Amino acid sequence: MKCRNVFFAGLVLILAISASGFAFQEKPAAADVFMDPESLVRGLYAAVTFDPNTMADWDYVKRFFLPEAVFAMRKTPTSMVVIDVAAFVEWFVSDVEKYKMKDRGFEETVENLKLTVFGDMAHCFVVYKARFMTPADTPGQIGLDSFGLMKKDGRWWIVSVTNDVVTSERPLPKELL
């Protein structure tokens, strides 16, 4: 069960880049979500949330990331992996099927956010909760994402994402509670 929770947390961002092939859930196109770093990060979590029997608009989700974005993700309880966008997509496409996410729906909410901005760069820690929408009492998994952001061409972009999950052996740092 612990291993399943660890992999579940990795699904959160993998959804963000996954390939199409599902019925898409319409999300309003909000161009100003890209105009400041907090809106960008919060917008990503909203964009990867979808109701059962729908799927997020992955073309829209891809617009949050620079094409060269790098992901460092929890792969197993004892290892991390550094991957590019293409590898991230491949990994997640198989997890969508394995966890029946299309049927169950998926919700990711920001529990806490700590943002630092300096000029055209920013860093953001996000404590999130990821869960399947059905059954309704699914407790979800708490995780921590670390975003490297930059302003380029008049808008903000996600440059890097590092992800880990909260466990009893690896609790959240006090400053992020």
C-alpha cells in the first residue's frame, strides 16, 4: 500500500504532460494564468484536475512548461529519477491506465504555497493533496512540489519540478506546514 501511495504522488505531475486519447474536460483558457508565478502554479493544479469519465486538456497543460523543462520525481520509496518531458509523458501514460484515473477522476489541491520572486526568476514550494475523486471518501496523498520558474517572452514558465511524497519517515519541514 505504501508503494502504491508513492507512485500515486508521482502521478500528479505526470498527468500534466500526458498524451491525449481521452475525452477532454473543458477548462477555460485564462491567458492571465501565465502572467504571474503564483497564478501559473495554482493554474497547473486546476488544469490537471478532472471529473470521472473526462480528461484534462493536455495541450493546455503543456503550455505551463518550457519545452526544456526537467522533472525530478519520486520513482520508488528509496529512489528518485530525473527525466525530460518525453520520458515523463511515457511514464504517466501507463499510470493513467494502471490506476484507472479516467474512470475515477483526479483532484489535486494546493494545501499551502510558499513563493519567492526575484526579478525574472521565482521559486515555489507547494504542499498539495492528490486524490482520486471516486470513491468520494478517498483520503489522498500529501506531497511536496518544488518549482523553478522564469519570466520569458512576457510570461512566466515552469522550468523545473522536483517532487516528493510525505511519509511518516519523511514528514513535511515545519516551515512548510
